[in-house]
Amino acid sequence: MFGDGPAHIWTTGFEPGEVRRCSGRSGQAEVLAIGCCLATRQELSAARADADRGAWAAAMRLPGSCLTVIRDRTGLRIAGDRAGTVTVYWIPTGEGVLWATAAAALAAFAQAEPDPAVLLSAFMVRGVDVLAADSHFHTVRRVPPGHVLVLAPGRPPRTEAVPVPAAERSFEDGAIAVRETITAAVGRRAADSGRISSDLSGGVDSGTVTSLAAARGPLLAVTYTDTRMGEQDDMRYAERIAHDHPQITHTQIHGTRAGVQHFDGLEDPAALPFTDTPSYTLGLLAIKAAQLAPATAYGSRAHLTGRGGDDVLDAVPTVVIDQYRAGHRLDALRRTAGFARTRRAALWPVLGQAARTQRTSYPRALTVLADAIGTGSEDAAQRGPGTSAAQMLTWCGSGAATTWLTRTGRAAVADLVTARARISRPDTTPGALHERLALELMGDGHATFDQISRHQWGLPVHAPLLDNLVVDACHAIPGYVRTKPGDFKPLARAAFTGHVPDYLLHRRTKTAFTSSLYAGLRANAPALRRILDRSLLAQAGLLDGAKALASLDSAARGEPAPLAALHGLVVTELWLATLPTARTTWWETTTANQQEVTR
């Protein structure tokens, strides 16, 4: 990478147009964008010029979601995106640093084992930066989203935060920037991809993306429903949107009639697609196959979704604490009261919890949580299957699934939380923290869904609302400004009135999938039991398999149960069972230069 001439990067799985390079004259900076880079030639040239004058942060603000590599006189900078749909990993080697956008490939090279503390904590705790600079494997390092890996000759590798425009925007000014960035994110994909398709659930996010794409040309919109979801009003909105856009060809998939539901198709783990991190999409594999079948038959080259809308157009409840800390105390009290009303919760417990969170630093909250997990002294109410309004205003917590942990498992999770307490910043605010963690969780979920879709059906899946510039534009408006208690996504309404249907922007309902999840879990309980019976986490002495199975049986009977944790445990066990860790699976030695390269 530091020799003369253009940089050489080995890529696999990308279309020719997804690898872009902008080089200057000898000695000048070079910019590579790999993945979904939506920059024009002029924008890419401008980025190279920025890099050449040392403004590398500006050079990395390219439209789209991609890996960005900048090589200049000082060294090499490598970054994924802010949402984590593209993540960079690295390991030190005897000759320097080996980096990739796949942790499993590096783990195979280093013969690194999965990290059980990370795997367990991912579905056991909330409000904790479980990964931070770690990965799902021991010794494989992760560049946190929003950061850059800096490599320079003769210097140790380091990571730095990628600066973002610091100026906060007002709601009115911010809405204009939101409209411009989202319109560009959708429109450029529609213009560049040829035939396209989209999810059209009938919600604000998918409806906005579909409407903006339809304004650029024809597309196929797919709406999925089932008997239980059919009781909601999603289909009515989807049908109306499709009717009002002549460019849309609308296809409906009824899962119940098609005979697909949650957790179908998991009987043979060896036949399942592998993803770099455990993927919740495995629990919806049959549903996604039915949903995307019309798109592949249509010849779609890109499938657009509204994923990430809740993370950029909405806000987390704890932004009220940020509002209080920013000096807007009376407004924060009013917002807290409004939040309690919308959740139909008693006011004083909610106010009390908000006050406790305000008085407590994040490192202290993590320390308390680690001690509670290690000793098994979590509050029973805190470990219930649901989340109360007051709990939604806490820094962090554990779920009902912690009762599955053995003493060894508790120690592993407690040690991880303690480690995060040591590196956490006391000036962190809960709203900003929870927004970032939710965004990264959505980004990782989208990345594995896209990986599965490309592998199974040859169809790339796009989430324009997770693009860097979209996140920047939306998060430039503080969460407590871009949302209002009792109002549903007012930012979307302000940004897109006159550009997408008004009736969509004034929608106040949101479909819950809990009943469909229960039904699929109940129907597939025998297959799920077999997965948990073979639990590798239980065999390692970290989980009490009998307790996890008891929770599964409770859910199968329709009783309250930690559904998200059960889903997380199932996909984690499937990931462990199918993990290709042999070095020869990923690497081979070439005979020409005796250099190892990834397949």
C-alpha cells in the first residue's frame, strides 16, 4: 500500500462499478470508494483534491454507503460508514497490519476463536457498547463506525473519529437538508441501477423511499403481509401509494397463504447462508425469500428498503435527558410528562427515573450494571420480558435472558460491561449514546441482510436512510428537536410535504409483528428446540440450556417471554454451528510470490 504507483486492494463480491478510484499525478493523494458510492465524477475528484490538501475528513463525506480508502503523503486512512453497514476490521501481523471488511476472514488467518462475552452480551444487555473496538472474535479489532483506521510507515496503527459537521441545525433548516440528502440517496440509486424494486410496507419510511424512487422511473413495489398483520392498516396505505404512482407495479405477498412464517427453514444449519456477524434475518429467511422472489423475477438490480428510518427520522426516549442537560429544563419536564402520557404510564415513576439518569454518569451506571449481573442481583422488574416507560429512560440494563446465564456466563458478561465502564466517557449523554447504538445495530442488521440476499438471490439490498450524508443531516437536528411526544415523525412530514403523499406523512399507526413472531415460533418450536439442545454456549458452561428451553416453551404457549433474546440466542447458535474457521477455507498460498491472499 505504501509503494510507488497506485494502491492495490484485493476485493471480492463487488460489481465492477462498485470499485472506484480517483488518482492524481504522482505524489498526490488517491481516493478509493468500494461499495455503494453515489458520488459523481466531479464529487470524487473534489474528494481527491480535499485529501491532497490534508482535508481527509471532507474527502470521506461521499454520498452513499461504502468503504473509503485515502492514501496521501502521510499514510493510509481506511473507514467504513457511520451506520456500520460497512465495517473495517484489522489484526497486527509480523509484516504490519492486515485489514478487511470481514472479521471472519481475519479470524481464520489469525486462528482466532469467537468471543463468548460479546456473543452473550449482544442479546443480554442494553445501553452497552458491546463491541466498542472489539469484534465477535478474540484478537480481531474493529474500527467503530464513524472512525477511521490510520496506517503510516514506521508508526503503530491507530483509530480516530471522523469529524462531522459540528453545527446544529434548526428544525426548519434541517428539514431542507434532510429532504435534499434523502432525495439524492434514493434518486441516484434509481438512476444508476437499471431495474429496481422496493419494499412497500405502507409505513412512512418505506413509503417515502418508494415514492421518491417512483418519481425517477418505473419500479416494482412488494408488500408483505400475513393473516395477523392483515388486521392492521399497512396494506391499505401500500395499495393507495401504489395506486397514486403510475410508475409503480405493485405485488402483494401473503405469507400465510404462501405457507411461510418466522423461523421456517432452520432445520439444517449446514444449508444456511453464513454472515460475518450473527444475523436476525435467519429467523425471517423464508419470509424474505417469498418477499424478494417477485423482485428477482422482475430482474431487479437493486432492492430499496426504508431500514433506518426510525434511527434518523425519529429519536430515542432518552433524548429528554440530553434536552435537560442542554439547559432546556422546562421543555424537558414537559416532554417527560408527554412521554409518560403516550406510554400510558404513571408520571412520577417516569420523572423519578429521568432524574436518577440525569444525576448518574454513564461509567457509574455501567459499573452498577456489571455488579448486578455478576452477583445475580438484578431487579426482577428490570428482568421482565417487557420494557416499561421508566426503564426506557435508564442508561443501561439487563433483560430476562440473564436468568439463563451460569455463574461462568455471568462473570463473562459482567467483565465485558466492566471493561466498557473503564473506557466510557463521563461526559456522554444518554440520548446521543442510545441513538448511536441503535443506529449501529440497524446498520449491522442491514449488512447481514444484504449479504444473505446477494448470496441467496443475487439481489443487492439498499438502505438509503442509512447513508452517511443522510445520517449527518438528520442527526444535525438534536433528537429532542426533530421529534415531539404524541407526534409521529414530524421531521418526515416537514421534509417531504409536497413530495410524497400527505396521507402517508400524517399516518399515526405502526404495525407490530409480535403476534406473527409468536405464531412462527410456536409452529417451529421443534426445530428451535433442537438448535438449543445442541447449544454450544451451553456446552461451554456459559448458559443453562434447560432455562433457555423453558423460555422457548413459554413463548410457544403464547406466554410472556423474552422474544428478542430468544431470537438472538437462536441465530447466535446457528452462527457458531456454521462458522467456517479453518484457515484453508479462506486463504491459500500463491506459488508466484508465496503471498497469502483471501479467496
